[in-house]
Amino acid sequence: MSKVAFTAARIQAFKCLPDKKQAFLWDSTSPGLGLRATPNGKPSYVFQGSYAGKDIRITIGSPDAWRIPEAQAKARELQRQIDEGKDPREQKRRALAEAQERQAEEAARAVTVGDLWSVYLETGRPKRKEAWKPRYLEDLKSVASAGGIPKKRGTGLTRPGPVYPLLAMPLVSIDEDSLKTWFDREAQSGRHQATRALMMFRGFLRWCAAQPKYRALVDRDAGKAPAIVESLPTSVRRTDALEAAQVQSWWSGVEQLSNQTASAYLRTLLLTGARREEVAALTWQQVDFRWSKLTLADKVDEVRVIPLTPYLAQLLMRLPRVGTYVFASTGKAGRIIDARASHAQALRSAGIGHLTFHGLRRSFSLLGEAAGAPAGAIAQIMGHKPSATAEGYRPRSIDALRPFAQRIEACILELANVQFEALQEAARLRIVK
């Protein structure tokens, strides 16, 4: 094994050898440092030594990248590791692994909220649910929208959603202080809207904390910090509902609306106790006039079937059949979307100050109790979760529910001072095609 003191001229001469297969040039000044031709014909510095009684050889690098003093220093470092009882190969593998880990960590720390928000919408879901509810998914998209598009109502452009300013922030920077600053700024435009956006963002943080890749980068409880919670508006439990004495005025105000579709829609809400979206999305295919049944898309289960009571059957039958939906509209959705303006008009006409759509649902429950219907039957019609507290709740068949549904409808019609012969009308409806 020939040894020479490495110089630039000797290394250049080695590069020019016509046949460099198995060719080695060893440095006489740095034990173990050599220059060899790699299988592809390019020279490379190598270190050769003995560890645990076995020869080992480690590639250092190309002479184009390593100057002679640098290669000599590296060879002495590798020999020192052997002298200390360390395997240079293991040290190299460990150094590479640590470098890769640092790169992965730096890449993860660079991930922004916006990078993950779309993934959250696609793969996230509520607890014990298979997927987002369509309306809530639209709300999640809305709170993070960039805005700047023409308003559907009124003039001008939409403003960015409350969560939008957070999208550009690195996930690792979301903490109590940054969320407090964001919430205080958004609350200036609307405290309740900012609060709802915060609750949605908490769900996003919980989802991130459940992902092994991002768990170490997120503070899932940042949105629950005392400094933020103290700024939230007081939660007030809504108790709005129609009093028995108000039913006639409300009914009269709704009946006088020029928009008859909205009028029928509002009365259907009161007569069924259903949720507003359940009724708004009702299709003619879900209305069974022959067997007097309604099939509603349910919040708890996929669907629920309730009795179609006589007056409600008459009310729906008088609506024009335009398209798929019972409460049709000329808008893009093809069905009624928001009847709040019509309801507000009816409330003003009735002299009733405030009543939400959920207040109509609550009214059905209270009026059902006044009519003497069992709590379990009322809950089943409304689509509440089963409960064993009221009467040892168990689902009733449609035929078992029908007398109670008709009793509740008769009670509401009596309070509304609506003259309606149920038996005669029901008989007439059965022969209508």
C-alpha cells in the first residue's frame, strides 16, 4: 500500500489515471485517509480503520467538495472516535437521523393554520358522528372565508370571516396571548360572532391535538384560558315561547302574510315542533297523503317519521307543486331558506315582541303538555333524544303517536280560533289525488 503526502498535484494526477478500478492513493501524513475511485469512476476521500477487531471503511466525500486539510481533519476525527470506543459508522447514522429529525421538526413548525384548516374540514368530524352536518360545514367555511365577494343581500363586498386572520399564523404560535389578541379585535365587530368563531376554533385545536404529527405543536386548551373566557358574553338560556293567549294573534299575523309559502312554513313549524331546517328541506316525496305520514331528515337519527295531522295535510295540499320541495322558492336552492323577515312582519302585526323559530318548537312542546300528550310522545314527534326520565321512554308506532299528534293540533287550532272539522276534512282528503 503506497503512501504519499497529499498535494493538489498528486490528487489531480490520480484523477487523470486511465484505469482507476480498485486504485487507491493513501496519505502518509494522516493515517487511514485515502483517495479511491468510486464505482462510477469518480474519486472520493475515504477513511479506513479498525474497530472491534474488524476493518471498517467510511466515505468522507469528493475532493471537489473537501479540501485536503479538511479531509485530513475528518480522518483524525474518525480515528479519535475509534480510540474512544465509538463506532464512526453509528455516529454517522445518528448524525444523519438527527439532521432529518430537525428538518422534519422545522417543516412541521412552519405549518400554518391555513395549511390544516382545509384538511380539518375534509377529515374532521364531531364527536360520535360520521361527518359534519351540511349547515355546520358551511359555517366552518364561512368563518374562515377571505371575503371580498358581492353580498347576496344589500350592496358592497363581504368582509373576511372571523377566523381568516388566524389562517396565516404558524400553528405553533397559537397560544393564549395570540388568541386573546385575535378575539378582542374580532369582538369589536361583533362579540357573539367572535364567540361562536372561538368555539369553532377550539374544535380545530382539539382535532390538531389528536393528530400525532401535530400534537406537540398545538396548545389545545389555549382557547379556554381565563383571560379569554372572562371576555366571553354571558350565556343566556333562551326561554321564548308563545303563551296560550298569544297563539290567536300570532296565527292571525302569519295567516295574513302576502308570502303564502312562508305563511304555511311558519304554521308547519308550530304544528309539528320540527326544526326549521327539517321543515325547509321537506320534499313532496316525503309527504304521504295516503297514509298520513311525514318523513323528516332528523338531527339525531337519519330520518324520523311522524303523523301527518288533518289540518296540516290540508295546509300542505293547498301549496302549489313547483319543483321538488314543499316550500318552494325561486332562489338558487329551490326552497325556502330564511323566513325571518316574514316572521318578524307577522310578530309586529301580532304585537309580539320576540319569538325565534326555536321558540315555535318550544311552544309545540308546552302546548303539547297543555293538551295532555305524554312527554315521551311529544319528544318522539319533535325528534328529541330518547329519555327514560319522563315515562320510561320507548318509541311508539305511528298509529300510537297519531292520537296525540291530532290532540296537540286540535289544541293549537282551538287557541288560534281556527274552525276546522277534522273528521270531515280527513275523509275529503283521502279521496283527493
